[in-house]
Amino acid sequence: MCQSLNILNRSKNGVLTFCNHTKLFQLLFNNLCFELYEWELEALKEYIEQLDLPYWESHLKNWSHHRKIPISVGKKHFIILVNREEVQELLGLLSVEDPDIALLHYQDIDYQFIEN
């Protein structure tokens, strides 16, 4: 277990952490745990972003399980099944970049200050 874990992101069902010692990311989601290097994490994120959700939902619409979207992990015989909400949650967990928020400068604020 890494002694210097930094929590990068959290969601209802998961957490993404980074260990400064081993330089590994740890993705915990439901009952799954993945330890990934940065390039593996980026590859997983790109793979999930490219999933054709409508295709899988329509292709498996008569399947009795509510999880209809397959995510192939590693070998061909290991597949994780998720639903649309879990895909969105995973993408949210894997988005560790800071959002670009435009900050206002004092010149941008049109306000007349009146002291009472």
C-alpha cells in the first residue's frame, strides 16, 4: 500500500488516486480496482470516450441485464459491463484536469461603489 496517496477525484461509486512513490494511478470503481501508469490511464479514458453507447444499448436491448455496455479490459475474455450512467461517472473520475474557468479582473466588473 502506498504511503503517499493523493486523491485526485471522487464520485459516488469510485475514487481515483495517485501514488507519488510508485507513480501509479489507482482507480477504484464499485468492486473493481485498477493500478495504471499514466499512459494506461489515458488509453483507458480514450477507449471509454470512444464507446458507441447508443449502438450497444440498441444491440443488447432484449438482454435481461440492465448493464449493456461492454468495456474490454486487458485480455479478450475479461469484459466489464456498465450502463450509461456508470460510463459518465467513469469519465468524470478520469477527468483530472482543472476546468478552465475564466476569472474576472477588477476592470471587468461594472459596479459603482458607494460608501454610506
